[in-house]
Amino acid sequence: MKKTGFIGAGNMATAIIDGLLRSDPSCASDISVFDVIPEKLDIMAKKGVNTSSSVSEVTRLSDIIVLAVKPQNYAEVLAEVKKTVTQNKVIVTIAAGISTDYISKTIECDCPMVRVMPNTPLLLGVGASALSRRNISDEDFEYVYRMFANGGVAEILDESQMNSVIAVNGSSPAYVYLFAKAMTDYAKSQGIDEEKALRLVCATLKGSAEMLEHSGDTAEVLIKKVSSPGGTTLKALEKLEEKDFYNGIIEAMAACTDRANELSK
């Protein structure tokens, strides 16, 4: 395994590290982590990974450097990365709106990079991650790809699409949770036990996703297969159409992309 360092030990870093440890428990000694919160480093130490005293130390010790901090902390972190980064280090960025151009200019090094947009289900090993590559060998890119594929689905895109894909997989779990909340709240209003309703809703979402992925039918065909003429489903769909549900989703995703573009560096 390549020496892999994480700057930041939050949820996403934890998800990636746990995926690495699941695939190879012996790799803990090749992982180093730095975070400004000592308690997070204590948690990492209990996993058997190495804890570092600074950003610069992680950069110096690692072949692959994962920047797992919030976008607003990038300027500060990159100033430290710059002190020890070299041309043969691979930088992986998982922050929304942070371009590889911005990183390269800030650290004054056009080292190999991978930009990633993961999502929170990565924490459970069922994430969806989009990756774009820059100036990186196939071998190193395959290694980074596997880091995220260990935690779910990973797809490769051009970097020009990385702001747009935030609406598709990065922010989209929130849309699904809102949909699930509405369904569950309606069930409660009808006197159905909340826990039972939530289990039915979750199973329906999972089963519908399986049908989309494995039935061989398009979404349009699957909708028709559930919608009997004059039936209950068709009545529900008519109400959603009346409320412009479909276009509302499209507009919401466009707003997400617009905001990502506004925040981009």
C-alpha cells in the first residue's frame, strides 16, 4: 500500500480510512492523520493508524495526501502543504467547489491530483463518489479510485463536470431524506406507527433503486408498470404533476450547481 495521509479526521476521512482498513487491516501502519481536534486523533489512534503533529508532517510522510477539510479552511491548510509538497506527491481533494487549478497555484506545484465528490452514505460503505483526474499516472489513479470504490460506487468524470455532479450525488441524499420524511409524516397522519412506516419507506426506496439498476427498464417504463389506468398510483402522479414536482427537482439541482459555481475557487 502507498503511504496515505489525511489532513482532517472528520466523517469523510473516517469513512475512507475505514474502507481501506476493511480491504486490508494490515495497512493501518501506512496511514497517517492530522486534525486540530485531539479527540479525533485519539479515535484514529485506536484504529491503529499513525497520528501526526502537523499538516506539513503528513505531507512529508505521505505519497497520497487526502485533503479532508472544509472549503473555508483550504487556504490555511494549503499554506502548510506548500512547505513540504513535492512533484511526486498525489493530492486528493474532496471539498465542494475547490478546483485543482486553485490548489496547484496556491501550493505552487503541479503535482498529480484527483478531485472527488463523495457523499455521506460512504460512511456505511454504500456511497456514490465522482472522481476527476489531473496529471496522474494510471497506477496512482487506480489506487485513489479504489479508495472510494471500497465504500460504494465510483464514477470517473471530467473536472468541468464536478460542480454539476454535486447536485447528482453530493447534495442529493438530502432530497431523498426530505421525500422519505414527507412519506413517513403522511403515514403518521393516518395513524400508522412511525417506526413501521419508516421501515416500509426505506425498503421501498431500496427496492426501487434496485429495480432502476437491475431490471433493465428505464425510469419511464418502471413508472408506467406501477401506474394502472384509473388507479391509485396514477392519481398520486397527477397530483405531483399538478405541483410541478419533476421541474421542481430539476430547478433545485440547478440551484445547487449555481451555488457550487459561486463558491468555486
